[in-house]
Amino acid sequence: MKKIPNIIITLFSILVLVACQNKKDQNKSAKIAYFGQLKTIMSGNIESVIHLDSLSNKKHLYALGASEQLKGEIQIFNSQPSNSLVLDSTLQIKDSYKIKAALLVYTEVETWKEFTIENLTSKPDIEKKIVEIANQNGIDTTLPFPFLLEGEIATLNWHVINWKENDKIHTHQKHKTSGLRGVLENCNVKILGFYSDKHKAIFTHHTTNMHLHFKNEANSLAGHVDDLTIKNSITLKLPK
């Protein structure tokens, strides 16, 4: 019997190891991709990094981010855009892929598993509960994963950015106050979130492991979630 050279055995072992590692580095069917970084935006670079048209053929797309030049917020729920921008001090919803993004995080999820969470009076408490449920249901929370929150919120603080063209000094507070902002109370919303404890200043802000965007039931209001509380119960959805 002809002996297999050691070099072939070594190469085969490396290929098997790499294949296993790649499989391990994915959270089930919810692979996350991102373009641009928050720290790049904070340095003053707010140019386009991707055109949403390039993703328009994806069937179960969930995405959030900021438009180029920070002229609005991007929200896509199950391939349906609900992008928000400010025109003449008025918020408008643009149901279109004809937008370029300075930051975008996205995933594709065909089916979700539902859970119920309730009586959470702070955003950190909500984050803790989401991570707890994810861990209990086979999601590797050391890796990024998406989630949805659907139902009635107690309060939701939001903003839609509308950056001044000649302003070169970027701060988190100025991003929150440069456009429109407000507070919703006791209303039904859909919230898309991405969790990661390793992507601060990349696609989550430096003070949190979550990046959240929302739209209301009438699809007349959508944007970035700054704060959130839940009084009664709300549905949490995780990738199945």
C-alpha cells in the first residue's frame, strides 16, 4: 500500500481545522456583516461606504445604519425599507433602496423564535435579559447576533440625524440632537437590534453592546433608539 506523504496529511488537517473554525464563528443562520465604523464617522469621515441597491435582492434582509453625510437613519425590516430623513424640519419615511450609507449593519434571517419579556425599566436591564435568553437558547453571545423586539413599549427616546454640512466636530451628543428627536409612550413598535460585546465604536456606541433602530406601527416614524423601557410584556425574537 502506497504511503501518503506527511505534507498531504498536514495540509488536510489544516483544512479540516479551518472549516471547523469557520462553522464555529457563525451564530446559526444569522451571519452579520457591516460596512463603515462609528469611530470613522466620529473622526469626521461621513462618506458613503455602500449603496443599499446592492442588497435589494436579499429576501429576508434586516439592516440599520446612517445615511451618507449623516442625512438620516436606515431601517430595513424583512427586506422592507423604512428609512427616515429630515426635510424642512419635517420627518419623512423613504421606502426605497436608493440610499447610500455611511454605516450599515445587516443580516438575513428567514425564521425567528419568539419569547416574552416584561417589566424592564432600563436599557441595560433589557440588554441583560436578551443576552440571558439568547444564552439559554443556544446562541453564542460572545459573537454578534441580531434580535427583534415587537409590541408595546412604555417609553422610547429616539432621534433622526440631520448633520450640518460644515460641522467638522463630531460628538455622540451632537449626533443625537442635530436633527429631530422625541419620546414615544405606550405605543406599538418594531425594533431591530444588533448585539456584540466586541464591536464598540464599530457598530455599537462606546457605552453599550446594542445598536437599536425602530419603526412605529403606522410606518410614519422611524429612527435610532436612544433609550427604552418596557412596562408590560413585549415579544423578543431571536434567530431560529
